[in-house]
Amino acid sequence: MALTRRSFLKTSAAGTAALGVSLLDNPTMRSAFAAAVQETPVIWLASGCCSGCSVSLLNSLSPRIQDVLLDQVLPGHHISLNFHPTVMAAAGDLAMKAMYDTEEKPFVLVVEGSVMLADDGIMCEIGEHDGHGIHGKDHIKRLGSKAKAVLAVGSCASYGGVNKANMNPSGSVGVMEFFKKEGISTPTINLPGCAIHPDWFVGTLAAILLNGPEAIKVDKHGRPEMFYRKLIHDNCPLRGQFDKGLFADKFGDEGCLYKLGCKGPVAHANCPEKKFNSGTNWCIENGHPCNGCVEPEYPYEGSMWNIVPITGVTPPGTYPPVITDNKKSVDVTPGYAALAGLAAGAVGTKVMGKKSDSDKE
């Protein structure tokens, strides 16, 4: 069957992002991405959050945030981040007008932070009307029902996060849980992390704009598999020490960090490959256990303040650990397959010495 242009873009957009390859390096992807973002503005709504995911977004590397938000993709073509309380220049009524104007056209809604429901949502207000603050949950409900797609960015927006821990006095819930209560069926994708990796956001948004949210394969927790499929434990640089039963007893010691509360054996993300701060480092290489911030259970009971090893996973030497085996064949995920397809396509075109029709390239 002939590979259509749409099929090519559908398989390669997410793949290049998942591998950390810039979407803008390939001329075809560059042109397609520019055309896709032209008519789809973004509203980034901050609810019960610390703005950490916004800070992470500004560290985007592949593509760079200036490539995404400014006219550096193609002149006149960029993502219109029409409302973002942290980075937008406007304030007050001008900022709120930007939100209201944007929601009158097709748009993508990004929610950062939990949806606070206690006391009718009074703990989070965004803007005002007739001298009274507008509750964040009311904005999320209104905008969520209108959006083409919704991205729940960060652990708080995905599952409630830190705000939902213990007694949860704010009544915090994740966006999906809130939408379920309100009967809102807009396609919603979770991007958990505390904070998120910027590539998780940029790659997912690019795939949505190119092919729609239905093209993104998600796991049972609503996370894109291209970023959240792999178990951190399987790719951890300290995995060998775990298998040998060599464990650190206190911070600063050599050895696997399992006994210090590491959640790597139950956390799914590509942190070991992506790393943070432009690929500089990540939690475990910095000598700190993984706290499992990408999982719905985060923060785990006691994990933020006490050293509590996870239950259900036992290290070697006691009895067979409930853990996956790191001795496996090369993992050909959709992302890796897509990149291979890009390379093969480029070579094939050169060998054939032909130009494809616009609908079959």
C-alpha cells in the first residue's frame, strides 16, 4: 500500500519528538508543522500549581521554545500562545480579553495544576467579573467543553499531585477526573511529571496539531506511550547494582538507591534518556531517588518526607523481586520505527532519483 503524506507525518511526528530529534530539522516536517500551527492558538491555564511546568517549558530544547512560539519555524507561522499567565505581557482585563477572544475559535487548552473544588473552588481564582473573582474550575469547565483537545500538564493537572495528598483540604482533582464529573468528553491527554520534561509537552502538542489527539496512543493512565512506556528501572544506570544487591544506606553512599525510597521500579518515563536542563542531568544521576512523579499515586505515602521503600518490589537476595528483566532485545518502539522510516525514505528517494507527488511523499 502506498504511503500517503498524511500517514508519513502521522508516524514520524511523534517519533522524532520521542527520540529528541528536532521536528524542525526535516524540511517536510518543518513545513507541515508550520501549516498546522497557523490556525490553532493555545490557552495555557494555571490552576492549583507552582508554575514549575511553565518554567520547564521555557527550557525546551528539541525544538527550542523560541522556535515554537516565535516566527522561527517559518515566517508568519508559529504557535499562538494567546494566554499564559506567567509569560504573557498583558495583564488584567487585557489578558482576560485575550482568553475570551481565543475561545471563540478552534484552540487547544493546556491546564497546569490541579482543579480545586473545595468551597466551590474559592482557593483558585483567575480574573474577575463585576468585582468578584472567577474560580479556576469554572474556566476549566467552560474552556474544556470548547477546546479541540486538552493537555493536563504536570502531576497536579494529571492526577491531583501534591495538592491532593493527605487530607486534600483544597479538594484537588486531576483534569480528567473533573471532566468525568462534569460530563465533558473533550479528548484529554495526561502529561504527568513534577515538573514535566519540556519535550513531552512540545512533542505531544506537535502530534496533536499535525494529526489530532486521536492519533496519539495513550496508556491506561492517559499518558502518551511515546514518552511514558518505558520503566525507569530498566534504563537506570544503577540497575546493575540493584541486581547485585548493592544498596546505598544513606545519601552520598555508592549503590542502588532502592532502600532510600527510589520509585524507579514502578515509574514509567524516559527520564534516563531525555534528562533535564538541556540533557544535563536527572534525579538519579544527581544522587537522588526517583520519586515516581509520573505515576497516579504520586506523592507516595511518606515519600516526600520519609525514606520508605516501595511495597511489592523486593531486591535480590530475599526472594525473586517483582521486577522486569533488563536483559531484553532491542526495543523497537513506534518512535524508533518512525525515525528509521525517515532515514529509509530519504535514502530511497535519493536512490530512485525522483520527486514524489505532493500527496504521496
